[in-house]
Amino acid sequence: MTDRPIEIDVWSDVTCPWCYLGKRRLERAIADFARPSAVTVRYRAFMRQPDLPAGAGGSVIEAIADRTGMSMEQASAVSERAAIAGRPDGLRISPATQVSANSRDAHRLVALAWQMGGMALQSAVLERLFSAHFAEGKVIDDPSVLARLAGEAGLDDGTVRRALAGDEFGEQVDADIAEAAALEMDEVPFFVANGTYAVVGAQPEEVYAELLARAGSDEDEDSTAASPTAAVSTVQD
């Protein structure tokens, strides 16, 4: 293993429960890694429902049923899978209380957090948004709700309100989404380490450990210079 830094880009959506689960498992893998301080994680924007109007509201289960043609019972069972999967990881996911939301403004705040405080602040803001959406039934496309949540996670209130009043970091969100399209990404979470190795989906912790080991031991210096739009090899489907 070399001393090379490991940079992980993670495309995720704030309204994706599997992204919440993937974040938690990646964090544990990093904590158990031999060189946790060498790892930097940056979260990038992906929108599963970009055309959903902000403020539309309504039950997530109803939205799944409407979108897929499932019965309410079937949609509820689909939603419950992530809730069940997250329990051993300490995640509280309550499908019955979740409110449908457009995630663009939430992504803008995640990008703002990266600029203001790097990995630690971005992780804290994303964690607060995940918890608010999945466990507390908060409406995360309501600007006043977003401002309160961002403040609770450590972002400056004035800075947040100015950002939400306009489209600050909107270009960054759009660039992330365009990069996801270039990678032909159709599923999140999507993890890319040092622009070379990828993991798709909320995988077991040991898969993320393998991702870290491969990125940390790669002897090809040129591979670390590749952007996430370069050819990506999948560690595990």
C-alpha cells in the first residue's frame, strides 16, 4: 500500500434511501481503513426525479404507486425494503411519513457546505438532510425548512438564506448531473475512487473496504490523474 491520497466522489440523491445506507457503510469502511486520514469524500448531485415540481408534496408511497402503476400495498412494500435494510446500520427510515420533494435546492446546500467547510461540513449537512427526509417527514424542498436544517448542521444562516434566495451553486449541481450522464449513470449511490475504481449501489461494508484498498495500492500514477468521466471499472455489480 502506498501513501497516495484517496479521493472518493459519490453521486447520490438526498431522497434516495440507498444513498443514505451507502453513506453510512462507506463511513464505517473508512473508519476501519489503515489510513482513514488519507481519504477524502466529496458528495455530488444526482436527481432521480428532476421533473418533480418543487412544493408538490404528497406521500412518497403514493408517488411510487402513481409513477409505477403499483398498488399502494406494493409501493409500500418496495419502500419498506430500504427501511428494513437500514435497521442493522442504525438508520431510521420511515416510508409512511416521507414527503415527495424536488432535491435540487438541497443539493445546492450540500455543494455550499463543501465550499464552506470541506468534507466534514458537507457530510454533516447531508446527514441532517437524510435524517429530516427519511425519519422526520420534513419537506426538504421548502426553503424555510432547508434553511433551518442547514443551520442545525452548522452552516451560517445568512449565507444559506442568500444561497436559497437565488440559484447559487446551481451550476455545480447541473455540472454534477451532466457528469453523471457522461458516465451513463442510472443508479445511485455511485462511488468513484481516484477517478478509476467504482462501486455502484449500497453494498456491504467489505466492498467499500476493497474499493479503498485498490485505490490506495494502485501503482499506476497516471490512473489517479483521470477524471471521474474516464473509464471506470466496477469493483462489484
